[in-house]
Amino acid sequence: MPGNKTREEIAAAYKSDPWWYDVRGFFILTFAYNSTLPTQLAFFGPNFGPRHLELACGTGTLLELFLKWRRWKKLPQVEIVGVDYAESMLAGAVHRFRNEAGMTFLHADAAEMPFEAASFDTCNVANAIHCLPDVDGGLRGVFRVLRPGGTMAANVLLYPRGIWPFRQIAGAINRWGMKKGILYTPYERDDIRRRILAAGFEIVNERVGGNCYDVLARKPA
């Protein structure tokens, strides 16, 4: 059942070696999310404003790929702040980007980020909304730190859809993830959409692909 893990238990569940976290993440992306890396690059890659927040950045593997995609597309460099609640994962990101300028990493909870209001132009929450034990607090936290007109790109794991055996495989992975503590709960699309709107956002665009709800939301100007 969702709700059976605290923030501390979830953070402890991520105390794996960064390489194992990355391998596990690829497996989950393919068989639970039923998504692909090119899909995520095309969705998250454009959402980088001049000052960008990467929430639940983990080891920084996806962030590194986003930045490589942006360089390939000749998009501008930006200032980036990465936040994660799992200190071992955050240490992996710090090490990965140790020689990069304009990047800062901070241990913090999504619902209680130590930033001034209206501090960021954009925020990405990649593969993580469904891992937050206080999803409403996390969404309000992102809303608070975004500037008016700022955008949040997020993908949210949905309860498994599709045909046998893929739906059953995804369900088994989700149950394992909740038991281990790396997944708090999947969502119904209408439920998480309502929560995003309740936090104050307006929906810019949205789509359901595989078992994921991709949404770009804006803080009203």
C-alpha cells in the first residue's frame, strides 16, 4: 500500500552504489514506465531556463544526458541547482559534475527546499514525483520556488496499462519498488493532474505514453 515508507526509509532505500542505481533505473524505465530514453530527452531537454532546478537529481545520470542533448541541439548553457534527499545518490552527482562550472548540489526535501520564493525559471522532476511521500507538499514547494511564468516538467508513473504480459510485469516491478522503498505509489492520471492544479499550476501540455503521464505545468505570470 502507498504511504508505508517515511522520507528517511525512502532515502535509505537509495543507498546503493551509483552504478547499480543507474542499471536498476534503466530496467525500471523500460519495463515499469514503458518509456524510452529518447522520449525523456525530448521532453525534459528543452525545459532549462537561465536558472534551473533539477529536483530529485539522483546520481545525475539523466541530468548529464539532458545536458549532452542540449549541447547537441546547440542550446544555451544555464545555471543548475540539483536537489536530492538521498545523500548517497547526491554524492554521486557531486562527483560526476565535480569539474563543471555553474552547477550546485544540495541535500534537501522537496517540500522544504531552502530557497527564496521565485528563485528559479524552470524545474525538472524526472522519474521522481511518484517517489515523494508528500507529493502535495513537493508540488507546492516547486510552485513556491518558481518565478511567475516558470515551468515544471514532470513525468509521473501511472498504474500499469496495456496488455498482458507487460501490465503484469510492470505491476510486479511496482510492488517490488514499494516494498523496497524506492517507489511511494503510482498514480491515476486524473488524480495527479488534480494535485498539480491544486498546487497552483496551469497545464501547458500533457500526454500519456506507456505507463507515464508527462506534464509541462506553468506558474501563472
